[in-house]
Amino acid sequence: MGRGLIASLTFLFAGTAFASEQPPTLAVGSPMPSFSLPGIDGKTHSDKEFAKAKILVVVFTCAHCPTAQAYQERIKTLVTDYSPKGVTLIAINPNHPDSVRLDELAYSDLSDSFDELKERARDKKFNFLWLDDGPQQVVSHEFGPVATPHVFIFDAKRVLRFEGRIDDAERESSATRHETRDALDALLAGQEPPVTSTRVFGCSVKWADKVAEYATFKAKWAAEPVTLEKADIPMLAAIRANKDSGKLRFINVWATWCGPCVAEFDELVEHNLRFRIRQFEMVTISADAPDDAATVKDFLSKKHASMKNYIIPAEKKDDYFDAIDPANVWKGELPYTIIVNEKGEVVYREHGALSFLKMRRAIVPELNRIKPWGGLSPIKP
């Protein structure tokens, strides 16, 4: 048995049908590929159930990509405007969930697992069916989307008449050409779309072959140096005040003997890797006894905790805790987390184990306020 076949079988039995790089995009004039995919509604859906639609729009989109998020409401509006005219729109997630790197999630509260697709649809009240092709990517390889979102419009005979973008600007207020609407209007009028193919923009599709590439990033992150410093009272007060960093500062007080602290620490490390490419800084403060510093350092090293790590250098901690919590809101339970903006204001506080989704939904808007992603509408002061 040849090496190529062995490699192909390895990917197949791992649950991935293809491991190739970007496939060609389906050409205008091609028949629609058949599909049968799980939907976020808990049912499996095939192309045959949409046979009565005058026009079928297939949008490849995902949860994590900021461009995809920028187009969520526009996709909902397309459904509202065109479904009474006999147009059916469905969405398909093309991204393999294990190919989405942590640092690609810095603009999102969610990644692209099936459960996270369901959460995005529930939270944003999607009015369209969303199917998941991420684990297998068979259908995505037949369509060949290159970015999220990528639109494919099929006529009544299920011949592809348009593929490309929704409009020409991620920021909706800046859009002047609306190619998807133009194509739909023309087809409904029995005419040829004025434009049948456009370039698209957005996050590239995360094909399964990126899983191996992601492993190299994980190895690089794991090799980053881990430090542990003593933090006196003035230092802790300065960390809490956050006057000069210009960043959103995440402060977590924990201990190696605290079960919930240890249980959530891996996720803390992941969130540092996730958001640190933006105006974000994570600080951990160990409340272990000062003579257990070696144990703390060993724990941090095993967890590859390359954020800023401190330990309180005293057994009596009241004055140190007062420096972290001058408002006296915190009574000393662990873990304890506050997120402080660049003005020193607490924008999130959690006593006990973290609710990570809730916490991310506090972080992302604050980061967008400090320095918005270019595709977002300007945030008014």
C-alpha cells in the first residue's frame, strides 16, 4: 500500500473526507451539488427538500469570523425581503472546528463547533437554516467557497447563476454595490444577473489540512517562557489601577490548592492566547503561601502559562487583597476575576469559577471599543 493511500485513509478514518488545500470554486452554469447535512435544528437536511423554491441561495458562513459576524444581520434581512418571493436561503458552515486557531478567535465569543453554531443562531435569532459541514467538508469541497461569507445562487433548475459576495463593503453603511440582491432581482424578473461572479472577502475557509499546521502553533506557544514574580502592595495597586497599559486587563486571583482554580486554568491559558493579539493583557495572582512559590512555578510551567504571573509574598493577605479590590467588593473567595478597562474601571467581575461565554461577551465589546476591527461601524463615544 502506497504512502499517499495510507495518508488518505488516515484522514478518512479520522473523520475528515478530504485533506487537500483550497478546491476550485463551483463555476457559474454548473448544477448544484447534492447534499445531506445536519442542521442546528437537530434534523438532517438534503437538497431535495428545497425543490419547490424558485431560487435557492446557499451561503457558506461561520460563527467566529468577524466578517461573517458583520454580515449576520444582512443575511437575515435577505431572508426577510426575499422569502415572500419564493427565495429560500440556507447557510452552511464549511470550517473544520479543529482547524480554527485560538488566535483566530480574538474577535469572537464563539468558535465553529456544532454547539457554538447553535449558540450563535440562538443568540442572534437567525431566521434561516444553518447546516454544518465542518467535520467532513465533503459538500464544501464540491462548492469550493474561499471565504466566509461566500454566496451561491441557483435558479429553479438548480443551475448556478451567481457566486460571490453579498455586497462590496464589510461596513454596511459603506456598501454601494449589492451584487447578491442584484442577482436575485434579475433572476426573479427572468433576466440574467448583471454580474455573475465577484471576488469575496472574509476569513479563509479552515480546511482540514490546517489541523496539522495548527499543531506547529501549539508547539510554539508551549515553548514560550513562563515567569513568576513577587508582587508587593504598590505593584498590585498599580496592576489594579491599570493607568498606563492602554489595554483591557484581565486579573485572576487563584491558588494551586483551589479546585475550581485548577480546573479552569487550562481555559485561562487558552483565553490569553486567544485575545493577546489585541489590546488585552492577562495577569494571574497566586494566593499560595510564599514558600510554595516553587510549586506555583512548576504548575504554571506545566500549563504553559506565558501570561504575566505573580505571587503574593506574604501569609497575611488582607492588605494585598485590598490593593486588588479597593472597593471592598471581594471577600476573599477563590477564584476571583475582574476585568479592568484602560481607564481603570471594572467592566466585569466574577466570584468563583468563571462563566467563560459570559466573560467573552464582556471582553469582545470592550476590545472593539478600545480599538474597533475595521469592518465594524464606528463606535460612538
